[in-house]
Amino acid sequence: DVIRAEVFRRGMESITTEMAVTLQRTSGSPVVTEGMDFSTSLLDTEIEQIAFSGYVAFHVSTSFLGVECVMRNYTLDEIQPGDGFLINDPYSAGAIHQGDVAVVMPYFYDGEIVGWGHIDEHVLDVGGSAVSGFAPEARDCFSEALRFPGVRAIRFGELDREWRRFIEKNVRVPDPVLNDIRSMIAAHHTGQDRLSRLIDEYGL
């Protein structure tokens, strides 16, 4: 049914747009609200991208590699609703650079994973020897910034307390950085809710 398929495709695009709007309205970071340095993506269980917000086109590749990193390190049985994974490692998770932090979350329907959300944004700081990972004098990756290789830092839809404490002690501006992570989680909640509604209405 070509018409039904097109309606569903447009619905998917609308979901990533709503995710982007949620991120913009909750972030407060000028990088997001003014610089528009972020992206929101939906991928299926085969890691095929089905919708993209389109703000930063080269984030397309990071979404594939970021979800692939999570699936490489965790079995589906280990992943629960509300789990989320922090990613910014160029060497193992496909990030453009360490200043771009992504939150990857699985999207569930009837108890099964039906897709993945990938939200990527440039945060104000991510530790290391220079602000936001811009460290031209660094001689190795350890001097550039913290690296998150797809670690499960979000449980039950919230940033884990232990990870929150770790991050706030290792970045220069903890409040904006932590709020950006929470904003990405909020955008994922929007994506999960809208996807469930779309499936209820049109099926898969």
C-alpha cells in the first residue's frame, strides 16, 4: 500500500522533528538553540536509518555507528525499557569528535525493541585539557576529553546518579552539560511516545 507507506514515512519524519523541538526547548545551551549543532535520528532493528532531523548532515554516519556500538557490546536481553547509552568515542563508537555527545536509547512496543533513537549534540564541555574537547596541543586522546564508548549511564529513563556525579566532577560547566544530557533523554521520551502512537494507528 503505497499511500499507507508514505503516511508512515512522513510520520517517522515528524517524530524526529518533534524530538528536535523538545531538545531545543529544554536544552538552554546556545550550541543547540543558536548554533543548531545537533541531530535526532530513528533507526530500525537492522540499524537502517528511517528518519533524520537533518540539522547536521554528517551526524548521519554517527547514528549508524553509535547504535552498532551499543548492539555490539550488549545483547538485546540485557537492554530494558528506559535504558540509555552515552557515546562520544571516535575510536569505538563513530563519533565525529569527543565534543559531540550522543544518547542512544531503544524504543519498545509490546515489550520488544522495535527501533532505536540516536540524539547527538555538541556539549559545552566534556573534560580533558581544553574546553569541549578542542585541544590542538594534545598529544594523545586522553588529553582531549572524556570518552564514552557506549556506556549504559541511563536507567529507567533517567541519568544514573553515579554517572551524574562522575560527569559533574569532570567537566568545567556541569549544570549545562548535565541539563543537555537530560534534554536528550526528554527528546527520546518524545520519540518513544510518538512512535508508539504511530504504531497503534497504522501498525508496522
